[in-house]
Amino acid sequence: MNSIVESAIVLLLVAAITLVGNSIGYDFGIVEAMPGMAVLFGICLAGILANHFVWKKLPTVLYVITFGMIVTLPGFPGAETFTAWVSKVNFLALTTPILAYAGVGIGKDLDALKKTGWRIVVVSIFVMAGTYIASAGIAHVVLNALGEI
């Protein structure tokens, strides 16, 4: 149970930082974005609980994505409302605290990072390039199919 409480506290901190960043960098105030952040918090917490109680062999992010997809499916009760609320939380405002947390995590294991050496740079470049090329290709196919280009 202790890990669930710790995860909930981290989620609350990320939510608070995101709300502040969302109000500073984008046109949505803290109060206006709070319902959307509450939905995102609930989805993430449900994913953590599902991972803890259902089947730990699956990654938590799989549960979070599944729950997020379910609550935004057309026909799901409140899907339009949830989508409208969450649309007031900017994606970049969400990434800022997450990336900061990842940076702190890497900073703790700096010795392990040093041991990987220059190879990690090469792998990172290929991963980023591959992701960019694949994303551009998928976007091109979809936009062609929709007749946008």
C-alpha cells in the first residue's frame, strides 16, 4: 500500500506543477483546467491500482492508456465532458514536470549513465530519428487518406 500512496503523492505534485505551468504558458487558468487535471489524475491512479491489484506483469502505462481510451470512447457516459475538460490541459504543460522528474532520476544514476559511454548517444540518435521518420510517414499516409494533402 505504501507504493500506491507514494505514487498518488507524486501524481498530485505533477498535477499541481502542470496546473501552474498550464496557467503561465497557455490561456487556461488553474480553476478552468482543474476538472481536466482531476480526470487525468483519476485515470493515472486507476492505472496504478489496476497494475497493483490485477496483474503486475503488464506495465502501468498500458492500464493508464486503456482507461484513458475507454473514458473517451464515443458512447461512454460523460466522454464528451471528459474530453472537453482534458482539452484545457496543454500537453506541453504535462511534459514539463515529467521530464524534470526523469532528469532527476537520471541524475541519481549518473555513474550508470557514464558506464554506457558514447553508445547511448548513438542509440538515442537512431531512436529519435526513427521515431520522427515513422511519425512523419504515418502522418503523411493519414493526411493523404483524408484528402488534406
